Amino acid sequence: MAKVKKGKSKSPSSESAELVTVNLHAKYRPRKIKDYVGQDHIQSMFKGWMKSGRIPSTLLIHGMTGSGKTSLARLIARYVNCETLDACGKCASCRMDIANHPDIIESDMGTKGKIDDVRALVESARLSPRFRRRVFIVDEAHLMTSQAESALLVTTEEPGPQTMWIFCTTDPEKMKDTMRNRCTNVPVKSVDPEVIADRLAVICEKEGLSTEGKSSAKALRTIAEYSDGQMRRAISLLQPIMDRIAGSGGKLDVDLVNDCFASDPEVQLDEVVVSLLAAWLDFDLHHTVAFIRKAQNPRSVVAKLRWLVHGLIGHETKTNKFQASALKLFLGLAAQRKKDKDPITYSLPRLVYLQRAVNDTEIQLNSTSVPPEVLLETNLCALMCELHDGSVKEMKSGSKSKG
């Protein structure tokens, strides 16, 4: 978001404009553990650390992309280096920009995951901190080479008393068991849409945007559902909507939200994945292949399909805590198909078979040279054929579901 500030120059007939670049997600990044909303289990764990005065020296923070892993790591680093251990915002450590903080060292293993890079970090860990602790935040930890990870084993087994290691990853299973066993696990979960909507309302209020009325509340809830439980994505989705309102003088409502999302690539991908699932459940081989090949990013299709099937299984078993946008879209399609007397028929066992095939595909993507779209096509279509010709028999479930 960019704000333009206008002011009079020395010449009364001229004006000057200052362009201020604002990233809402960075602006409203949690500064206190209480602001790290939607993660009550982490707040409780953190309070226990602070109360006992003992915080683990090696942490493994894991969760989906955009869930707030790095934000949590930076927050912890702020607390342990604060003079009052409370991220006071006033001491010399807290006043420093995180990018220039001498004792908070971030390293992205996606670009610096080789053995030489990690050895440089290990050497740096021997230096004395300027404040309380030298905190090493190792992002995308699963992308380290095997040799690089091995180089960290001794250091993380017995870190120095003034050193702390925080590993952040979306895929902890790719890390060595010996490394994972040295760490205290901190899982970051998907955030409930109600919690996300409340946070968005707070941001809107601070940015001067009214959220009064049912229409605005429904709009915020819609944004939250589109975010798939990711606070960062929700705030990123809010930003262009606020820009539209500022430019047109409109108001926050569902129509505006849907209009803004109409061209969003993530929303378009949701539609492709929903159509793919419907085609697969219909035993429609031709359209299943077509939708797989239509997608620009097959890895994203696998990830979204995994969560959609997971959500649909939760819907059938009535165990979902919230309804993601893709699931809402699928259920809407199923309702329309039922109305048109062309229902999407499926059973819970068939969904479980599909879930296994999608999970296997995601695991195989990391260990094969087969192109992702070919691997997904093979696994899904082969399972469909096996179910259709009876090679794989569906067990009886409590009931069959018709969308």
C-alpha cells in the first residue's frame, strides 16, 4: 500500500508529494506474544518458558507456508534479547531494526543451505553476544544439504549458554531424525477464520476503515475464508481491498471482496482444484486429465487438493473446526449439481483412498525426477481406474453422501 503525502513547498503555487510504501503484513507483524493470535498452545508454552526462566536452546517451528513461523522466531529472539525479557520496545535491543540486529542472525537455507554457509554460521556462534543471546533463525531448514545439516549436529547437541538456534520449516520430515530429536517442537496451526476476521477488523480500525454493520463483518469473514487459515495471506488479501476503497470511496462489503478476488491466481486455482475433485469423483477420466494439465503449478494443485480432500472428509465426519474457501466452493458446486439432478456421488472410503494417493504424490514429488503433472496424473487416474473396474473395492461406510 502506498500513501501519498502532499504539502506546500517554498513556492506557494507548487505542491510536493511524498510516496510512502507500506506493507500491511510487516506493519502489523506481532510485537508481543499476546498479538500472536490463533495459536493459544504456543502462547501457553511461551508463558511457561517465561515463568520458569528456562527457554529451550534449540527450537523447531513448523507449519504451512504463511502460518507465521518466521514471525514467531523473530518474536522469541526479541524477547530473549530484551533487557526486561518482555519485548519492551524501549531498551537498546528492542529499538534496533531486526535486519540490523547484531545478535539476531537469519539465514535462508533455500539460498544458503550448503556446507560452507552452515560452517560460517557455526563459527559465528562462537562470538559473544552484544546483548543477551545470539539467536540463529534458520529458515527453510528442510532445504539444507545433508552435509550442511550434519555440520550442525554437534552445535545443536550442546549449544553454548549464550546461543540459541531456531529452525523454521514447512516440511520437518525432510530433516534428519537426529536433528529433529535435538529440538523442542513448536507446531504452528491453521488459524480459525473467526480469529482472522477479528484481527482484520483491528487492522481496519487502525487504518481508519469502518467495519460497522453486518455487511462489513461478512466481508471480513469472506477474506478470512479465502486465506485458508493463514494470517499473512489474509492481511495481504485485505491490502488491495483497502486500496480500492481509498481510491473509489466505496465501502467494505462482500461484493467488493469477491470482485477483488475474481482475478486472484489463488482463487482461480481453487476453482481448478474443485473442478478436478468433482471430475475425479464422477469417474470422469477425460476431464480429470484436462484439469490437471490446465494448472500452471501442479505442486500447488497437490497441496490444495490435499487440504480440500481433508476438509471434505472433515465435513462428512462433522469434525471440521472451520470451512476453507475451496471446501465452501466445492459444497456450493455439489448443491447446484444436486439441484440440477446431476449429483456428485461419493463415499467416505473413496475420499480416504484419494487422500492416500494425494499424500503419496506429495511425498514422491521430493524424491523423483518424474514431472509433477505426470506423477499427479498417473496416481489419480490409476486409482480412479482401479476403483472403477473393481481392482480396489470400497468398504461399506455408514452412509453414502450425495453432494
